Amino acid sequence: MSDPAKSTRIPIVERVLEANDQLAETVRADLARRGIFAVDIIGAPGSGKTALLEATLRALKGRRRPAVLVGDLATRRDGDRLARWCDQVVQISTGQGCHLEAGQVREALKQVDLSEVDLLLIENVGNLICPVGFDLGQAAKVGVFAVTDGDDKAAKHPYLVQAADVLLLNKIDLLPYVSFDRTVFEADVRLLNPIVPILEVSSTTGAGLDAWLEWLDRSNADRLQP
Amino acid sequence: MHEFSIADALAAQVLRRAPAGRRVREVEIRVGALRGLEPAAMEMCWEAVTHDTALAGSVLVMDMRPWTLTCPACGRAWESPVPFAECSCGEASPRPTAGDELDLVSMTVDEDDDVGAEPTTGGAPTAGVEAEAR
């Protein structure tokens, strides 16, 4: 056995998720070259991500050419729901994985006819924590909170609030029935991220959906500016 | 439990970067507060993913970088383990900022036992024995 005292410290400094990040960069470059705007949609289980996507796809009919990747630990239920509104839906079963990774996105995109797509909606695994740190090659990150989850969720999930390009406050139609203080929620968000837009939406009533669709169009256009 | 994926990625990275045939004693990472990494969970995951590998028994050292809170009233800035805390001047809402770095900083490996046999190939230990026999 070697003497544990005789050891050398080797300085390195390299990102731990370097391999994922490199894959994400190749995905991002490929999507940008094809003129596809990709968003990574992150929110807790039950925050209404799939219902929001259903409403979004319904409203986008004839306006955009979307494809959807949807990540879940198990079942194809979300994929089946979304396939009613969109021809190109790929369900990614992550098994044990609590978030999507860039390699899964790259594989799933092989099942999509990208020449027919100008908008890629990626519904991440329901989780407010793990997905945030894994770059998928998206152009923008969308954070989804629901009023039914409580007004403390932004404060408890600072990474998502700081990393998000837009925050959706979903199920706004249920506001009269739940204890959710908008001013508390917004104040917490503003402390963590002074500039992120907060859009109040309801997938059920359609309230606020126009602003969300406009955000998608405008962000896409902004990105294409030289 | 993003700790598991991170531990898994880290173990692969360390095995890739470690000099051939040298036992890894310690692995040091630096973690920004935004990452929300739980040190106890990370330690458990590290043990789990390194079990039965060349990294078994190695110690994971985590440099957990804190939040910086800046008071909009008095201008004081200080480090804090939590993002929301009152300032000593009474201001209730100092602005929290933190990094999202997640870096492998260093690894500590055993000195090479075989004098003059610098392991340069994949089969380093065998190569060392051959060198001595010659």
C-alpha cells in the first residue's frame, strides 16, 4: 500500500457538467441554424405545464409550426395529451432521472422533422430544482408557478427565478379560492431577478395567453436581430 | 435529487482526468449557492456512485459558496448562507446575489510508487512492474 501522506494535489478547474454543456451547445447551434426557437419549460408537478402547452398549441394552430418534447419519469400520458394538438410530439421517459439532459434532447430531436418546425417547446420533468442547472440547448428558459402552489415558491427556488427569461404565474383563475398574495410573490421575484417578465395566465379560461404568445413571438424576433 | 446526476458526472470527469494508475484520495469542488446543492445528499451520492470503482473511498470536499446580500438602505454587503435576511440597519429586503458555479477544482492523488516509471499508458501499473524487472 502506498503512504497516504505522499500525495499530490492537482489543480484543475473545469465545469462538472462540461460534457452536458458541450452537447447543449451543439443542440443550440443546430436549432439556431435551422431558425428554430427553443424554450425549456420548468415547473413543479401539477403547476399546469401540460395544460398550458395544450392551450398554447391550440392557439398556435396555423400561426407557428411547433414541435414538443415532453419529459416524464414514467408514462406517455402527457405526450398523448399533446399529440391531439401537435403532429410532432416526442415523449422522453427519463426513468430515474428527475430532469432532462442535453443528450436526451439531442436523441429525441432525431425523431422530429426539423424542416417543418420553427418553435420547439420542451416540457421538462415536473421539478423546480434539478432541471434548472442542466442546459438543454434552449434559447430561453420559462419558469411556471401556479397560484395553488403558494406564494412562497419563488423565494424557495431562487435558481429558477434567476435563470428564467420569463415567469408564468398559472391558474390565475383560482386566485379567489386560494391563499396566494401576489405582492409577496412579486416582491420575492423582484429581489432575485429585477427584470424577468411575470405573465399571469390561465390555461382553463385563456386569460393572459395572448401576452404569453406575444412573448414567444417577440423573444424569437429579438433573438433573430443581428 | 440533482445531486445524483452531478455526482455521476463528477465521477466520470475525475476518472477521465486522473493520472493513470494513481489512487485518487480527495476530490474538491466549488459550488455556487444558486445550485442548491445539499452537501449531505451530495456526500451520500458520491459514495454511491464511486462504490466499486477506482474512486471508492475518496473524500469529496465541497467549497460551498454563500449568498451575497446587499442592503439597498445602508449599502452594507455581507455573505450569508440564506438568500433572504434582514440587514442590521433594519432594512427588511437586502438584495441576494449568488453564483451558479459548479466546478471541479482539484484532485489529490497518491505519489507514484514506482520510481522512474512515469505512467503514460493505460496499463500503467503493469508497465511499472515491467520497467522494474528490466
